[in-house]
Amino acid sequence: MATPADKTYSKIISNEIETSAAARGIGIAKRPPEYIEEKIDEGKAVIAVTKDGTWVGFCYIETWSHSEYVANSGLIVSPPFRKSGVAKAIKKKIFDLSREKYPEAKIFGLTTGLAVMKINSDLGYEPVTYSELTQDEDFWAGCKSCVNYEILMSKERNNCMCTAMLYDPKDHYKPEETKDFFEKNKSGFERLLRFKQWKLLRPFMKKDKNGNGGNSGGNSKP
């Protein structure tokens, strides 16, 4: 768990979240260093660093609907340490911390990444519809920085490019039940992502006067 001494990494973490979002063309909610530091002070953050003090990764907890829902947000790993398994370790640690602090809360996430879907699946998350997520306006306001926000609002917040996943402490798969679930259904997840890209982005693609493909801004980088 991150401690006050780790606030020295807040600016690095904030910058990496923004850089990563721009590189991938998705709208990870932008968080200033002050927000990162607030989460650390509240004991709602997990950080990974090397023995020599090099920052490796970070993730934090957000609560919604009077703590009925919890999101493990801002998962970010420093580029040199990606694909090393550290993201999975951080995700497991922040998940355990969430269960400890909010044992009755539903833990949810929105993601476009297959790797994150696998991690979530291994923890007992299940794909759900957006209607099963928090309806807290503050949460959805965080999507405004996403390049796909126009799509989200056009669907009245019922669908978007992200896949919604939920862990319900009262009704969930156990780790041993989900051990091979993702691998067996990976092709299904891939088809779902491709379908979303085709179905949801198509209405936002426009043609210019010469008939060439264009973009209305629904999938452009900020």
C-alpha cells in the first residue's frame, strides 16, 4: 500500500496516465498530482517501486453511490516494466485492499483491453451491462475526457467501446472457477470488441466532399 513518502511519485504517475491515454487513443480519466496524493493519504492506493526507488506502477480506489460501488482506477505501469506481470500483481493487491475496506461493495471496471479483462476474470469479475454499474453522475462525468464520450452519450450511457465488468461479493465466481474461463472464451471477448468497434464507431464516420472517409471527432485523440 502506498504511504505518504510515495507522494514524491505523484507527478510522474499523473504524467504517465495522460501520456498512455494519448498513445492508445483512449480517455483514461486525467488526474492531477494532487488527486494522486489525496488517494495515497486516504490509504486507497497501491504502488510498486524497485529497490533503488524507481517507480514501476500504481492504482487507486474510488467509491461511488455512498460506497455501494468501488472502482479500482488509474492502473498504470511504467513502460520499461510492462508485460512483466506487475500489472496483474498490482490489480490483485488493489482488489484485496478494496475487499478489506469495503467488503459489501460491488467492484467494477470499464476496459477496452483484453489483458485487463483476463485479470478481472481471474479475480471473479463478470461481463455485465452498463445498467448494472453505478449511476452516480460524478463517475460518468469522469468519462468526459474520453475520446469516445460522444458515443457513450449517444447510447444514453447504456453502451460504449469499453466492456463493463463487475465483481459482486454476494454473487460471483470463485478464482478456481474462473481459472480457465477467459482462455476458453477469449475469442468471444475479441469478437465483442471488434463488434463494438464496427457497430458503435460506424455512425460517427463521415465522408468528406470527395467521398473520402472522415471522422466526426468521436474517435480522435484529444
